[in-house]
Amino acid sequence: MEIYMIRTVISGVGRYLPARLVTNDDFSQWMDTSDEWIRQRTGIEQRYWVPLDENTGASDMGLLAAGIALNRAGWIPADIDLIIFATLSPDIDFPGSGCLLQHKLGLETTPALDIRQQCSGFVYGVATADAYIRSGLARRILFVGAEVHSTGLDISTRGRDVSVIFGDGAGAVCLEAADTEKPIGVLATALHAQGKYATSLMMEAPASRMNPRISVELIEQGRQYPTMDGRTVFKQAVRRLPQVAREVLGKAGLTLDDIDIFIPHQANLRINQAFQQAMNLPDEKVFNNIQKYGNTTAASIPIALDEAIETGRVKSGSTVMFLGLGAGLTWGAAVYRHR
């Protein structure tokens, strides 16, 4: 007798990158830095930013990525039971970008959930979608990760440690229920957070704990720009990512050898290389594209997944591990078998 289970499978993926190409040499015109300095510390060679003459929000790029994913899944917007939108750079402070995207998709009352897990947005989003689908609360969920970092960066020598890292972009994934006896789809997830390190990567203002939330003094101090304690973030990443990888493998009942490809969040190539070394993985098992796009935060893993599928690195039957760590600190991993 066959036993059928509800599995969460990916039916379509899409990505969108804005048109403005920004190279490392461009940064050397704005601040005290160089192509060599940026490559050595981050591995990044270029990134894409929204055009200067356009008012582009996260939901605008999310809509374009979602359109591609929906088409590939064979869905129309009315098929969506829930939208999960991950971003740290919403179009406006509130309401969430998920509601803005819902309206742009032409939907009337479809629920929209925004999550603020930054670089861990995709793994948190997949875990949330999987819980909704396995519980029967939804059968088709649109996940979108989208970021417009460029309009909120300190493009000066003061801000170079952060500003050279980030790119703009969007990735979208259609997740749906599959009633099957096959071990496919999301096999296991593991999520963590440690607010103790919240100040190691943050943007402090505007903030409700300040009255007023923004002031000339705060602006002069540059506290409306993101700040990062790079040493702390790096140390935590190289410690936590191998831990969570082993944890999720245990939950899935798999070994390292069972994973065909690892798709880590694209925060810093040096972090991903340290993870690869710690896990003793060959180059062909780790997917990196931060060289081309920079850190697109919540969009980075879905953008990478779309590119990995496009280039044949992920195909039917591939077992994939997604993992990432970012502000919060939050981190997590998911094991997925592509149908």
C-alpha cells in the first residue's frame, strides 16, 4: 500500500537584476578603495543597482521576478494562496512590500506576509511555506526576496566596508503541495537566531526608540546608514554555518555525500570558502555568484537557485542544501530535492 504525503516542491523560479552595472572601479571614484581591495575582502567584482533616474522599490523588482517564476510554474496570480515577501529594504516603512506586490499582481484579498530575516530570509521563508503547505493551510505559495540597497548606502570612504558589498535584485520561487510517496521537495529545515549580536549588523535610524525617529544630528552622524562589525559576523558565520548544515542533514537523515550542491547565501565569498573548507567540499559542490551580483540579501539564494537551474547545476533529482546567516543574528538551512 502506497502512503502519500504532502511535500513542498518548487514549481518555478525567476530572477530580476536592474540595469545599472556598478563595478569596483566605479567605487574608486567615490571613495578611498580599489578593485583589488574589494576583491581581496569580499570576492565581489561587480553588482547591479537600480537606475539613478528611476523610483524603483523592492516590490517593483519582485513583481518582475515573480512574473517569470509564475510563468515557469504554469500559474496565474489567482492560483496563489499566500505571498511571503522577504526584504530589509521595503518600498515604504509600512505597510509591507508583500501587500504592495499583491496589488500589483491584480489580486484582491490574497494574504501577504512580510518577513524581516535579512540574509536568512529565503531559508526562513521556505520553512514558513513548508509549514503552511504541510498543515494544509495553503497549497500554492509565492515567495519573493527583493532588495534595493543602493539608495540607502553611504557612498563615501566612511561607509566603504558596507557599501561595496551590496547589490540590488529580486528572486521569486513558486512553492506548491505535491501529494506523493516520493522523498522530494523540502526534506528538512533548521532555523536559529541570537539577538545578542543584533548590533553587529544593523541600520539604527529611523527608529521608534528615538524621539524624533530621525533628526539632523542623526543624519550628520550617519546613523541612517547600515553598519557592520565584519569580524564578528565573519566569526559567527564560519562557526554557525557548518553547525546548521550538520543539524539539517541529521533531520533529513542524509550525509554530506547525499547533497549534490550547496547554495549558500551570497554574503561574502570568503565566508563561503571558509564553509567549504570546514566541510571539506569540492568546488563543484558549492555554487557562488556573488562575484557578479554582490550581496542581494533576501534575494541572493533564489537568484542563485535560478541561475543554478539555468546552467544545469540543479536538475531533476538534485538534492540541494540552502543555508545562510545574516543580521539578527539569524541563520538557518534547508535541504531540498528537486523533482
